[in-house]
Amino acid sequence: MFENLQQVGGLTAMVVDDDPQLRALCRALLERDGWSVIEAADGAKAVELARDQPPDVFIMDVMMPGMDGYDATRALRADMMTANTPVVMLSARVEPDAVIAGLDSGADEYLAKPIHPQEFVLRMRAMSRLRRASRELERSYERLGEQSWALNCLLDFTTALSRAETLEAVYDRMLELAIAMTACRRVMIAISVDNGDLDVVRASRREDMMAGPIARVGTICGEAMASGKTLLVEDDEAAATWAGRPDFDYVSETPSVAIPIKSRDQSVGLICACGRVGQRPFSPQDLEYLELAAAYAASAIHMIQTSKARDAARDAIVVGLAQLAEHRDDDTGKHLERVANYCVEVAEALREDAPYNRIIDDEFINNIQRAAPLHDIGKVAIPDAILLKPGRLSTEERDVMRMHPVVGAETIRSLMAHAPDSAFLRMAEDITHAHHEWFDGNGYPRQLKGEQIPLAARIAAIADVYDALRTERIYKGPMSHDEAVQHILESSGTHFDPVVVEAFYRRHEAIERLATHLSDRKSAVKRHRPTHVAWANAQVEPSSDDADPSSMASPARVDEQAT
């Protein structure tokens, strides 16, 4: 009856029962459904086997000689390796006390003996889904941990660069970061000199420092510099194609990588690394972090040479960190730049009247322009399967997506630990944490209401949604300017602060010009009659439907993923 349902495949179940016939029945049902099966005749044996062969699901009998199912389940829950592995408990006892005892010991399911084959298979499929979800969550936490570590490394690096007053200090920090992030035994930093050659300015090995300049012509480093693109040599076969070059040593121990240091689209140097510990391959994200580091270093070098290091390096940090989140979505384009400029327009409009003329000064304008691009930095923690999903998100996926303001705020707070007096970072935290809050309290993640929402976040919310509405994505077409303005006006008092909406409306023509000037592509968008003119003339109160976020006439997922 259930043969046509999708099989599990790729997962392992451990059947723990002192009855060999029941074990055989479970094995037959499970293997037919794509499971691999391990057997154990008692609880103690199951605990022992699980240390060497941890399964994806346990099927645990209750009454067994020696260690019974209750004690075995408790032992598995106490072990870090099996603490989160689902347990399905089997027993002929089905009275409430027995079921409660089983669940209290740590079981996830409780099935009665004799087992019903169809129910058993379907329950196990449910456990497989639970296990896969648990694994994905664990992987997400691992990725978040790796990303947090990398971001902190980059933060320390950029903080050091902002304080560096000499090129020598920049080179020192570059070498330290490259060694840490590549885990390579051999790392060197080379900088272009006036005659076009590359001078090795820092290296992890003394021999490389003493080797002399590297020619730009006929060398591996020279070709990487000329292309301006990262050169990745993944294995010995790939390395062999470079044999005979004067600088072959720099790529001979695979995997190896050469990353240009580019300033204003010109390669000014190179980071080379080879001999990675464990020969672990470089992942695309490893390379992205290294390329970001190279970009920061290039910025610091250029600014020191032009006596403007600190301010410009800080701006580069903002752009780099924001792009780390946005880079994963190929459709974002100039989203960050547009949102920043829209925020400035709205803030300038608010500044014209009391009481905001006492709150919004030049520093506020400058800070919001640099802080707004960080609004979605928390998306580094969102799995690609959710972030890039072309259709509507499920409830579970939406809950994961709604964690990105919290993750983003935590990331900004970690930056603030290194710069506690930074008003710009304080504003970035406000925007990151609260740009999905609604003025009527129906937003997320904290359900803030009214002026509980920081002013900068109330401004950024409108800028972000307007740009999302105007932008074409794989899951929706773009709105015209008039349609987007009308949507925002209709959301006044529900999604958005009415005062900020008025300021937005006063500048909507300038905002439309910015949207056109900074558009990702030129496309013909049908213009509709500007129905928002009636709103401007009548100033009617929002309808009762606007109080319900689910009733708003907006494209799917604008407030979940597009912004």
C-alpha cells in the first residue's frame, strides 16, 4: 500500500530488540524503504555500537535483558554524539503510564507491538525528515560559526588597518590574516614596484623574503596580476601545467591560491598561499573571505598613500560586510547603494520640520548613509535553499528567514565591542535589528511598536521595501514607481510610520530619479496612473485591512526575502 511513496535512502537505522524475529521484520521493512540497518540485541550493545557507528534513527524495544530501552535511551541522550538522534520506542505496553515513561526517557515516538508495517514505515519516514532537518540545522550552526569566526577575523583585520599609519603595519596584518584564514604553511605578500616587478614584502618563510623580485612577465604571479582574478591550483595535475615557471614553488604544494590585491581595478600586489594543512580544498567562501581581505588591504594601502586611510577604510569595511550577505543573491545588484541614497532623501525631508530638525544633523545623515547597507548582514546565516528559493516560503522557512535581523544585530554588536564609541555602528545595529518591525507592532523579530522602533530603522524600512517593490526578482516582476508609492502610502500607520511616509512622499520624485539612475538594468516598466495623488490630497486614514499584515496587497515575500 505504501510502495509508491518516496523512499528514504541514505540514512541508517539501528534496530535494538532481543527478539531476532522482530529485528528481521524491521530490517526487511526498512531495507525495502531504502534504509541501511544495524542490529543490536540489547541496550548496552546499542550504546556501544552507536559510539562507532552512530545511526540516524534508533528503533528501541523497552523490555530487554540487562539494560532496558528506558536506560539505553537515557544513555544515548547523555552522549553528545547521539543526543539529538531520534528514538522510536517499541513496546507491547500501551497504557498511558508506559507511554509517558517512554517519552520521559527521551524517546521521540512510541509504537505499540505488534507493529503495523505501513504505520511503522510511515513513522520512520517522519523520523527521517526530522533527522534531515536536524542535520541541516546543525550544518547551519556550523556555517554560522565559521562565518562568525571569519567575520571577526576580518573585523580585527580592518580595525587594525584603520589604525595603521604605515605600509609596513598593513603588510604585517595582511600576513597574519592570510596565515590564519588559509591554514597554509607557506604564505607571501608581494607588492608591485615602479618597474613593474613584484617585491616580496612579507613571507612566512625567510627563504621567500630573500628570493628577490618576481618578474611580471613569464611568471605565475605575473599572470594572476595581469588577469586581476584569483588563481586557484587545486591539485598536482593542475600544478604541473605551471612547471618550469620561475615562481613555480609558490603553487607547487597543492591546493594553492594567488589572490590579486586590487585598488581602483588595478592590481597592486598579490597574496600567495600553498601547502594547506591537511590538503583541505579551498571552498568558494574561503576564497570570498580572502578576496574581501585583499580588497580591504588594497583600500588601506591606497588611503595611506593618499593620506586618507582611516575614513575610507572604515567605509570599505561597511561595503564589504554588507556585500558578504548580498553577494549570495545574484539579483540584488545596486540594492545597497539605492537603499542608502533613499534613506538620505527621507532623512533630509524629515530634517526640514520639528522635532526632527533637532534629531537629524549632518552626522545622522552621514551615519545612515553608511549604516543602511548593513541592514541584511544577518542573511549570512540563512541557508541558500531558503534565501534563493524562487517560490513562497513555508512557515518553517519563514521562521528561519526571520532570524536574520537577530543574527545581523549580534554581528554588529560584535563589531561594536571593538569600537564602542561608534555612533555609526550603533545606528547600524538599530537598522539591522528593527528594519522588519511594523509601526503597528505586527513586525518581527521583537514586535516593537511606534516610536519603540528606532528612527533610523523606520526610515530604512521604507527605503528597503520601496526598492524591493521596484526590483525584478526571479519570483516576481517589478512594480512601477507609482504602484510602489501607492503601496507605501496604503501601508501608512500599519507597516510604516505615517510621519516618515509623509517625508518619503515629499521626496518621491527625487527617489524615482535615483531609482532610474542607479537601476541594475534598463527595462520598460508600464507606468500606471498615480493613484497616490488622491492620498496626498485627501490624507484619508488607512483602512482597517491595513492593520492585518496578511491582508496587504504586496508581492509575495517582499517583507520576507526581497528586502
